[in-house]
Amino acid sequence: MRLAGKSAIVTGGASGFGKGIVEKFLDEGARVLIADINGTAAEELAAAKGEAAVAQQVDVAEASSVEAMAEAAIQAFGQVDLLVNNAGVTHLPSPLDEVSEEDFDRVFNVNMKSVYLTARALVPHMKTRQSGVILNVASTAGVSPRPNLNWYNASKGWMITATKTMAVELAPKGIRVNAINPVAGETPLLKSFMGEDTPEIRAKFLSTIPIGRFSTPEDMGNAACFLCSDEASMITGVAMEVDGGRCI
Ligand SMILES: NC(=O)c1ccc[n+]([C@@H]2O[C@H](COP(=O)([O-])OP(=O)(O)OC[C@H]3O[C@@H](n4cnc5c(N)ncnc54)[C@H](O)[C@@H]3O)[C@@H](O)[C@H]2O)c1
């Protein structure tokens, strides 16, 4: 019960890493708003988890939708202690000069603008309470980029810098801001990074992970729980690799 009494928002919480974070937070005693563009999946997950979970359909790239999400969480829980910016998308592997403007804008808005929009909606609430934790789900792609995912990689590098600058500015207000950098993980998004899901491409990705396996939603739930709990009360501004050694 390391998150007992805490209330959280997890964006992209209906699938993959976000779902792993939602489940861990609930297991550790938090109440969680599962915020996802796939409202049906969010509702199904919340229904399966009982009273501590609430679903909210949101597009993290849209200001009015993010504001409604913040209001829904405050209405449901009275406060927001933990915000996990997990929703993210990628363009398919492609030479950087061949990615369409439409795909670039989608990656830019969902992976980057969302961090600004959720901060604008929730940092004032956290400042008033002199308390809060923000966790950004970035990527090893922002530290050690692979070719052909250029604009996705750059969005995650931006997220890591945003984490550090938010941390230094918000520390005096009692708000901690950290990131996790997952390595390739067993989620529906993995196929989009690989382009194609074949044994050969899987082996190529795996060969770069010293621990020898893909990451899992449970790995991200465990890391997120630690960084969002009071056990990490002296930790802010880190972008922690959860990557089986890939970035060494
Ligand atoms: N899977 C990996 O290999 C990997 C590696 C490193 C980092 N990441 C990052 O982890 C995060 C989660 O990815 P995942 O692999 O679990 O993907 P996923 O596709 O399984 O889950 C992403 C969730 O976000 C939701 N979502 C997408 N756009 C949204 C929007 N505009 N508003 C609200 N919700 C939206 C989707 O509906 C989905 O439920 C992403 O930020 C991703 O970049 C993933």
C-alpha cells in the first residue's frame, strides 16, 4: 500500500504500459482515473477494477479535452496527487525526410504538446496544495536513438528535457517531476516501432537489450510506483532507464 490515500491520473491508461501502471497503482492503494482516447477500453478496465478506478475519455492533444479530464479527476477524488503522462504514439519506421507532415503533427501533439496541456491544467492545482508528482513516460529512444524513428525519438528527447526543466522550476513548490525511459516492450505499440513483427526483427531488437528480454507493463508499473511514491521524495528531474541495460 505504498500509494494509499493518493489519487492519480494515468493517460493512455487503457493499454500497454499505461495499463500496467494503472494496475500497480490500484494494487498499492491509489485511486486512479484511467484517461484514454479509447473510452470504451478505459471503461472496461475501470469496471473490472472496482470503485477505486474511474474512466475518462480524453484526447491528450486537445486543450478542452485535457481540461475536462483534470476537472473529472478533481471531482471524482477531490485532488490529484499523481499525474502520469503516458499516452504516446509513433510514426512507422521511415527515412526522416519521408515522414508525412500529418504523422509529424500527430507525434508532436500527442507526445509533446500533451505535456504542456496537462501541466497547464494540473500544475496550478498542485501548486495550491504545495504537493504533487508528475511522471513522464519518455523512452530509450530519447537517449540512444535508432535510425528511421527520427521524429518519435526527438519527441522523447524533448520530453526528457521538459522533465528536467519542470523539475527544477517546480521543486520549490513541492512538486516532483521525473521520467522513465522504457526499452522496447511487449505492448500493441511494439509492432509500429518494428514496422513488421517477424522473428528476425524481434531478434534484432532483442540483441540490443543486454538482459535479453523485452520490457513489460509490470516493469513500468513497478518503476512508476517507486518514483511516484514517498520513497522517492528526494528524487526529482531524473529520466530513469527501465531498459535491461540497453543504454549502457
Ligand atoms: N512499447 C514500447 O516499446 C515503448 C518503448 C518506449 C516507450 N514507450 C512509450 O510508452 C508509452 C505507452 O506506450 P505503449 O507501448 O503502452 O502503447 P499502447 O499503444 O499499448 O498504449 C497507448 C495508449 O495511449 C492511448 N492514446 C493514444 N493516443 C492518445 C491520445 N491522443 N489521448 C489519450 N490517449 C491516447 C491509446 O488508446 C492506448 O490505450 C508511450 O508514450 C510510448 O511512446 C513505449
